[in-house]
Amino acid sequence: MSRLLQKRHCGMDLPGSPGCRKKPAMKPRLGLPTDVDPITHVILSAMPQDPAWVYRFPYRREYPQDHYKYTRMLFEYFLDPAYDDWVVMVIEDALESGRATEIVAFGVFNVSFRNKRAHGPGYQAQDRKSHFLCRNWADASRRRLDAFTHEQVEAYKRFFEPIGPEQIHLQILATLPAFQRRGHGSSICKWAMSLARDENLKDISVMASPMGHELYNWLGFQRVGEFPIRVPDEEVELTLVAMMYDPGA
Ligand SMILES: CC(C)(COP(=O)(O)OP(=O)(O)OC[C@H]1O[C@@H](n2cnc3c(N)ncnc32)[C@H](O)[C@@H]1OP(=O)(O)O)[C@@H](O)C(=O)NCCC(=O)NCCS
């Protein structure tokens, strides 16, 4: 297999191949409610690199307290064991050996397939995200948030709902800028890829923005479509790419 192909598809079937890793990737662990502050730090540091975050929170510099407060609230929810449709996986690392490790990367996954299996077709998915999105965030553009949510829901219905409940959705993934390109994002995704295989799931879905697209492509995710997000009287437009990993492929 050529080096180019290894770089373009680095699934778990290529352990130790030259394109896979510069150093052994750290192993993810389950995120706990007590991790909420370091995780909020990671997201507030990394997400301004993501055009989808910048699009939704154009006033984050003017209203840093709101930006911090509502972002943290969202992660309290994701980390709350009572809301087990969601799981957060984190990675700890240190810039220099010998220094204390800190949380440097995390991923939020929707694993509601477990509750859907346990409770049957009538299971009502947990969704407190809409509660947060209804709030009057001064850091956010409300109209962009609404357009973003609407288009994501429609895209999910179009691309992934027909696959059924036997899937994982990758909701958010971020690595602190100083720790990027060290294998942490892919290590977190590989945790989910392994779970999807072990549980015989049909896919892992994600709505990728540009940096995520590079990573998911490298991991062997397939592009299934793309969709624009735009508020009617605004010129600025965002495009996200729907991607999926098929554990059986
Ligand atoms: C996307 C993100 C999570 C990737 O995390 P990471 O820890 O740097 O990812 P990895 O080190 O595991 O990357 C593995 C491979 O993916 C590809 N890749 C990852 N980020 C890339 C980038 N910015 N540009 C090009 N390729 C990239 C590379 O092939 C990389 O291997 P290499 O470093 O040996 O070339 C990180 O860039 C980030 O937090 N970005 C801001 C938030 C964001 O956009 N999140 C995604 C939302 S969908």
C-alpha cells in the first residue's frame, strides 16, 4: 500500500503503519462531571478554529462571560450521568514529559442506540440541547443558531435517519491547538469506531466542518453529502459535510 493511501485512510486496520502515528496515541477515558472546567477550556480554545462555531457565536468576544457560561452549561449536560444518551471521552496529555497531564482533547458522542435497544421503539431520546439553544445567548446570533439547528436536523433526517437507531453520532470533537496533530482526535474517534464494530452498529455519523473533514477522511469516513446553512437575508453561508464510517466496510 502506498504511503499516500495510508495517509488518506488510516483506519484501525493499519496499526503502526508509517502514516498512522508519530508517537503512540494516548488512550481516551470516560469524561466525568468533575471534568467540566478543563473540557470547557478545550472547547473555548479550539472551537474558534471551526467556522461553524464562529458562524454561530459572532459576538463571543464582546460577551465572553455568556460564552463561557452557556458553553459550560451545555457540557454539564453532556457529562451528567443521568443523560446517558450521551458519552464524553477525553484524553489527557502533557506538553513535556514529567509535567502533570491535563485534558487536551475530547469527543461527545450520541450513544442513544443503547437506550433504544433497552427500551424499544417508543424510547424518547433525551434532548436538553434545545433548552440551551432557546436561551438568549448574547454571544450567539439567534437566527444563525436557529438556521444551524434546522439544517442539521434536516440533514440528519435525509442522510442518517433511514439507517435506523443502530448508530453513533459524533456531536463535537476538539483538541487544544497546542496538542493538535499528535493523534488525540483520531484516538477518540477510534474508540467510537471500535465500539461500533463490537456492537455491530451500522455507522458513525458526523456533520463535518473543514478541520474535522480532514481527520474523518483520513480515518476512512465516507462523504455522503453536503448542505449549506444560511440565514435568508445574510450573505455569509456555511457548508457542512455529512460523513459516515461503516464498521462493516
Ligand atoms: C479536528 C481536530 C479535532 C483534529 O484533532 P487532532 O488531535 O489534531 O487530530 P489527529 O492528530 O488525530 O489527526 C490525525 C490525522 O488527521 C488529519 N488531520 C487532522 N487535522 C488536520 C488538519 N487541520 N489539516 C489537515 N489534516 C488534518 C491528518 O492526516 C492527521 O495526521 P498527521 O498529523 O499525521 O498528518 C482539531 O483540529 C480541532 O480541534 N479543530 C478545531 C475544532 C474542530 O474543527 N472540530 C471538528 C468539528 S467537525
